[in-house]
Amino acid sequence: MSARAGGVTRNVLLIEPDGLVRGTVASVCRDMHIARVRQAISIASAEEWLKAGTPHGMLISLAEGESALAFLARLREGAYRCDANMPVAAMARAGDGALVARLKELDVRRLLLQPFKLRDVIHTLEQLWPVRELLTA
């Protein structure tokens, strides 16, 4: 199901330092009507945007390590204008049991291990919201 349900389009904040990945994900999401993607190159730029912006979901690279996890903790604590419980998916180069446990604590719905295929990212974004949310939005 696409992000368009009853005319509603989901807005996703994509935090990814790699410009090629950011641009590709954003353009495919736009072309396939999955979501409108707001791109941020770093946690700092994402936090700046979140002072005014209110995304419906987030796809975050864990390239910044502890800074990314601390950012997710602040998000879940309600430090930003957006919904503290919005769906989040994460991308990482590697993941061990400790990272997976931490992401579960932070209510991250999905973890994509890089390198990944673009279809994996698209599928992840499409699955962020339960069908009932899309039908009632």
C-alpha cells in the first residue's frame, strides 16, 4: 500500500550522510508515491529541521554512532515537535546483539544492514505504518 491513503501523503525524515543514498531514496519514494522525503545530512541538521518540521516517520543512518542513538532517545522523550512515537527505521553497516537490544528499547521498527538493495529500503518504508493507520489517516 502506498503512503497515499485517502489523499494523505506521509512525510519521512531521512538522515543519511551519503548524498547518493539520500538522493536515490528520496527520488524513488517520490516517484512511487511512497512518501515525501525530507533529507538531512547529519543528526545536527535533522535536529535543526525538527524545530519546525513534523515528519510522520524517520529513516536514520546509524553512521554517527552514539550521537544517532542519543538523538533517538531524545526523540522518544518528546524533545521535538513531532510525535515521539512516530515509526522509525534504522540503517547500519553492522549490528550486534547490543545494538539490536538498544534499538528495540528505542522502539525502532526495522533495521536495514548496509549494503542493502533499494527495494529493501522501499519495502521498509512502505511497512512503517500499520494498514489501519493508513486507512484512518
